[in-house]
Amino acid sequence: MDPYETERDTMIRDQLERRGLENPRVLAAMRAVPRHLFVKSNLREHAYADRPLTIGFFQTISQPYVVALMCDLLELKETDNVLEIGTGSGYAAAVLSQLCERVTTVERIPELAEKARETLTQADCPNVTVHCGDGSLGFPQEAPFDAILVSAAAPSVPESYRQQLGIGGRIVIPAGQSRSAQSLYRVRKKSDTEFSTEDLGGVAFVPLIGEEGWRDV
Ligand code: SAM
């Protein structure tokens, strides 16, 4: 038996269901993924806490609720081809891997990409591929995508993501002109030239650094 099963059940009840998250597929995915494998060993006891945790390199593994909410907003189907930008620990990619057919995830920091690859193998996520590079440009080699989840905040929605999305596809992305506070947006592609955008409220993510993101300082 997994020693963290009870903590995971508590996380789902107190952090997700109590906040109104009802999507049974997303709740099952959050129950299935061993989040404790994706945090630093000295932080294991906090793995299921209601907050982000440091993963080194000034980056974080997102709060469980934020991962679940973004997955819910993407309206994923089992057959979907999904792109995630900002692999970090690999946790969100692991949750996505339970909800769709294929996940391509891109991380700009080589050490995090390598560690995430190892953890995703350990967590048995064979349908996830980790790439290292500037994810602000998307990943055209695997496009078109049914859904794109962006785990870092951009100044605006990168044009590359709009282009690499299939018709009917969804992007969930934190974006805004301030590096410290942004809104969460859901963008839907209605045709090659038509998109709808919903503003889902304020969030705070680390910056997306790259050609179509923020410049590194
Ligand atoms: N999804 C991650 C998880 O489950 O652990 C958390 C992501 S963390 C909040 C944001 C990540 O985005 C960081 O690891 C950061 O290095 C990465 N990042 C920032 N700019 C990027 C870019 N242009 N391309 C790829 N990754 C980027």
C-alpha cells in the first residue's frame, strides 16, 4: 500500500472537492499520481500541502488545486494530443498523462528537464516526452495540439501557441503585463483566424522566459 494514499485522499476532499472541483476524470487523475515523488526528498512530508513548493533553480511545483483546475479547464479527452510548457518537476505532465493520449512537455532549465524525465519514468508515465528548450515557441514538431497547458506566465498569449493549436483546441495560460500578477485565460480556437478568450481571474505564476515570453534578467 502507498503510504501517502490517505494524504492524497485528504488533499482531494479538502483542497479540490471543497473548492467545487467535480470533474471525476480530473479527481481520479489527481488520486492516481504520487505527488510525493515529484518533490525534493526533504519536502516529502509537505508534498500534499495546499501550496506550491520549491524544486530548486527559483522554480516551483504548482499547488495541487491549480494543477487540477487547469486540467479541468482544458476539457481533455482520452484521445487528445497535449502540449505542456514549463515541465518543472513533471507533476502536471503526469496528471495530464492520465487524462489524454500523448503529452509533450518543454522545460528551459536542463537540470529540471533531466530530473523530470527520471521521475516520470519512476511514476510510470510512458506517454509523456520531455524536451529541453524555449517553450515560449511551443513545439511545432508535434502540432497540431488539442490542448496547451502553460505553467508559467507570459506577457500575452504567444502567437506560436495559437498557430500550433488545432481547430476546437484550448489553451489555458496565465498572462498579463506585470511579471508578478497575472490573470488565468482560456483561449479557444474557432477557426484558423478566430479565437475566443475568457478571463478566469487573478493568479501568480513564475515568468515564462523566452522569445515569445519575458526577457531573462
Ligand atoms: N508544471 C510544473 C510542475 O508540475 O512541477 C511547474 C512549473 S513551474 C511553476 C514553471 C516552469 O516553467 C519552471 O520550471 C520554468 O523553468 C519553466 N519555464 C519558464 N520559461 C520557460 C520556457 N520558455 N520554456 C520552457 N519552460 C519554461
